[in-house]
Amino acid sequence: MGESNTKVIVNSWNEWDPLKHVIVGRADGCCIPPSEPASDPKVPKDSDMRGMHGPRSKESVDKANAQLDYLANLLQRQGVRVDRPEPIDFNQVIATPDWQHGSMFGCQPPRDVILTVGSEMLEASMSYRSRWFEYLCYRPLLQHYYESDPNMRHEAAPKPRLTERSYKLDYLSEDISMDERLDMVAVKNFVTTEEEPLFDAADVLRFGKDLVVQHGFTTNLKGINWLARHFPNHRVHPVNFPGDPYPIHIDATFTPLRPGLIINNPERRLPDDQRSFFERNGWEILDAARPAHNEPPPLCYSSVWLSMNVLMVDEKTCCAEASEVHQLDQLDRLGFNVLPVPFRDAYPFGGGLHCATTDVYREGRCENYFLNCKIEDRLA
Ligand code: DAV
């Protein structure tokens, strides 16, 4: 650590301040992992991914990488510094003393794994066995930031055991109908148990002093409570979205675009009692535009709602998927300068433009955007 170097490398408090430095994922070596208790219930019965596993084809990796590189270049042209993770051999058996699993996943969606809050980059616990070691791909970057920036905090959540006790095995039945699934999520009955804290970083949205965290398949209440204790100067708000049969990650469901404005997936509306917290603080929640596609691309875990998985370059400038004509139009009408990015070939590798990135540096400080916040709005 050079004493002369007091440069701030890591700083990001929200989803919309001017972006100056970001990590963009890579598709290299990505695998479809064998099934496991956490992933099974989110692969629909009729999905082309049922029973599939192994490395993805070279052709699909090359196409995804071309779009990831396009995004990286476009951001660089906007004055954003771009770093990339270091893939490891994902197609190998991994094990802890508790379990063994046939392969890893990849290092495409950095947003799932690393949560940046202020000067801190936190490695999420994760909730899939196949993603237990994914942080290793980001370690070279995080170590470098840590060594260059004396105020950077490199943190890691407790690694979960992920034994069978962390999952509801009866959740796996193929006989559960879609209506039954929707009833289950409406009463917050999810595949993960409360055995230990679990969270994926992509279940967290940053609004300055407030962190909004989705309770669902990949993040449990103990995970949300762990985040609240870990960030004692923040208010942490658990939210859930009853219309989503497979609630993993908040960023195709609820997307803040700038202070005061959020788009919400109209099939997964925030319940009224949770909505009132935003509205009484002057935030408008609009229905997001419909996706332009009826189906996700082949071998994709995510839904068509990656249409709303946009990346804000600043509070006026937004990267959105190039074929999502309705979403592009809505953003345009809301007054944003929209940068279209072709990205559907990258979707199967773990998500859209927000997923594919994680913030290192945005200008700005920790602001309080919710002045009308009651004590009961803060998770104990
Ligand atoms: O709608 O499938 C995808 C979120 C990916 N980070 C969905 C959620």
C-alpha cells in the first residue's frame, strides 16, 4: 500500500449517480450446473433447461462475449472505467465438508455476487452451491482496489453451509401448479429456509441511506437481518413481490431510475403497505413497459422481464436492451437519454445489463431520500 496513494477507488451509494468505474462480467467457460435444491424450483417444468448440464457451447459463449464487450466499450466511450473478472475453470467438481457439486456456474452476473455500498465491496453469501466459489473470480480486482484505496473495505458475508437444512425439499415437487406456486410466494413461503443467513447481492437496491432488499428464493429473512446489522448506519427495508412465481433478484421487478422514480413489473406489484413507504416520501412507482418478447432466449434462467433490467449511467442516461422497443419508448417518454445495447445473447449467462455489471465508483455521497421515515420502517 503506497502511502502517497490516497486515491478513492470505491464509492457508490445508489443506482443512478454518475458512473465512473464498473465491473462487467465475462461469459468464458460458463456452465449450466447440475440441478441442486436451490435451483430446481426456479427452472419451470417445460423449460429447455430441465435435465441439461455441462459447459455452454463455444458459439453461445462467443456471442455473449461479443455483447459484453460491446457494453464495456460503450461504457468506456461514456467515460466509465471498466474492469473484468478473471474466470476460473467452472467445469470441475467442487466440495465443502458438507456437500459436493458437479460444476460451478460462471462469472457473468457480477451484480449477483458483489454488493458495493459506499467504500465497501461485500461478497454476498450466495444461496446456490454452484455459485459458492464465484467470489474467487472477483478477488484479483477486489484485492487490487483494497491495496490502492486505503479507505476501501473488502468484506465477505459468512459462507453458508448450504446443507439440506437450508432448503425446503418439499418445494421441489413437480406437481406444484403455477397457482399453488403463486399462493406459496404470496405468503412468503420460499424454497430457502431460515437455517442460516442467505443473500445474493442482486436482491439489494441502494437508495443512499436506505437499502431495499427482496425476500424470496435467494435471500431469506436472516440474510436481510444480517445486512441490517452489518450496515448499522443504513435503514434496511425487506420487500416482496407476490406475483413472481420464482423470486430471485430484485432487478427485473423493481428498478429505480432517478431520485423519486421507480418502475415496477406490473405482474409483480409491490404490496400496498410496502408501496406507501415510497409514496409518502414523494417517490412515484410506475408500471414498467411490457417486454417486447414473448419468450426468453434458449437456455435462459431469467424471464422476459430482463427488459426492465436497465443500467443507469447517470440520472439522465440509461443503457437498455436494444430490441426492447416498449421499454426504450417508455424511458424516452420519461425524458432519459437512452443508449440501446444489444444483449439478448448474453441473457442466458445470467441476466441483463444491470446484472452484468457491478459498481465500483459513482460520484456522490450517501443521501437521505426518505425524509418521512418512521422508526418502524427500520428493520430491527
Ligand atoms: O425475472 O427472471 C431475473 C433477475 C436476474 N438478476 C427474472 C429475474
